[in-house]
Amino acid sequence: MLFDLATEVNGSWRVNGENKDDDVDNYLEAIMQLQTPTKICPYCNSYLKNIVFEDVAEDNDRWHNNRWHTLIFCQRCAYWEFKGSECGNACDPSQSVIATAISARFSDEIPAICNEELAQQLRRNDKLWHTINPRQMELLVADIFKYNYKNSEVMHVGGPGDKGIDVIFVDGEGEKWLIQVKRRENPKKAEAFSTLQSILGTLALEGERNGIIVSTSDSFSYQARKQNERALKQGYRIELIDKGKIDRMLGNILPYAPWKELFAHPDVNWLIGDLKDYFLRSKLYPNGQLNFLTELYKH
């Protein structure tokens, strides 16, 4: 289960599948993040979005069929919280649900594989960009291009004898791009001109014209950018992707509607179908695709 879940029926609580009638308040406070309203994600400090479902019956004095549910979520790192209640009468018991993503409590250690979990961790802890294993960084870049360009071919080739090329990317138009990945420990140190020289040399030797440099540095040096303009005039297209750009492309790896598993849990099978549809049908994440290939050198 990728979330903590507490449910209540007429005062009886279950937390993560266990009865917790004694001292439930202290237990909930220890594991849940949704005890006090919040507008800022506790993990990446981004503003949280929220969706509210409210259906109040006319017979309010008897608290019959009053339904209120809210989903709070972070577009940047996919953290989410859910809370709701449905108040009934003697024939229709009151029920409540509280859930929060436990993935947000992962340690600062980098997950072993390139997947949604790794994308979430990088969004929650910017420093991980500079401590990730270089090979894992190469695999992550390959995954990022796969997720952003569905009609492309991506192959990780980094290793001994790779001639400085870590990933080969063939876009939807059949254009081949050689990608060099640089994981830098110091983000403030600009990616140097020597990196551009390296990939230009490889392109010349391999008879290719398109290259991409992905760096975890915050920027590329003035000389790297200036000489890249000269390379363009010579027919070489080199795209410079700094940490900011690759982080934006990371958005497409984030899980879409990660709270969907909540509605399949047997402890909340009393949630009505229209409520499930209400929280699952909306497109909640902006498209993270950078589309730099279609905009490249448009002028």
C-alpha cells in the first residue's frame, strides 16, 4: 500500500487494516499529514492544489446523506492527501476516511531504479541531482526521453568504449541525436566549453550532426554557448540542457493521479462511484514535455 489509510464507521476506527479504537487520535497524529490545513507541500515547498466534492442534503438536522471530500495534491512531486466524510442516520451510518501518501516519507537515499519513485524523490530533494550515481543518471536521462517522446527510439550505450556518448535518441522524424550526460556535484559551476568540444569531436568522428548535452549544472558557460552558435553555422546542432530543463522534462515520469489506488481499497468500498469518477477524471498535471526539438533553431 502506497498510502496510510484511516477509516471510521460510527466512531470505530481502522488504520492501515487494523482496529485502532484506543488512543486513535494520537496514532493518527503520528502517521497522518492531514491533521491541519496546509497550502504548501511539506516535501518540495510548492503550492498545493485541491479539489473539493460536496453534496449536502436538505435534511441537515438529521445529518442524512451529507457528503464532503477533499483531495490535496502537489503538481511538482505528486504528494497527495485525501479526507472525507459521509454522515448518515440509524439506517445509514456515518463514515470517514483520511489518507496520505507514505511515499513522501522515503529517506533521502536514491531509489535503486529509474522510475516514478525516483522522479518524485528528485522533485522533493534538489540535492539528489548531484549525488546520483553517474550511470543511474544516464539511465534516468534515457527514461526521460522515452517518456517525453513516445514515438522515438532511445538506447542507453554508456560504458567502456562509449566514445563519450551515453544515450542514443532517434526522434519521431528519424533524426539521430547523440546524448552526453554530465552529473556534476557542484550545480553553481557552469558546464564548460570542454564538454562541447568533446561531443563535437565525437560527432565529427561518427559522421553525425546532432548532439545533446545534459548536465546537472545550473547553466552552461558563456564560451560553451558562444561556441555552440559557431558550431551551428558549421552544420552541427547541439542542444544544451541544464538542470532546470531536465527537471521540467522529468514531469512526464511522475505518476498520474497516484491516489487512484485508494478507491480500490476494500476499506473504502462505501465511497460512491460518482465520487471516484469526480477525483479521477480531471487532468491534474501539466505536460512536462519540453518540445525543444520542434522549437530548435526555429529562427
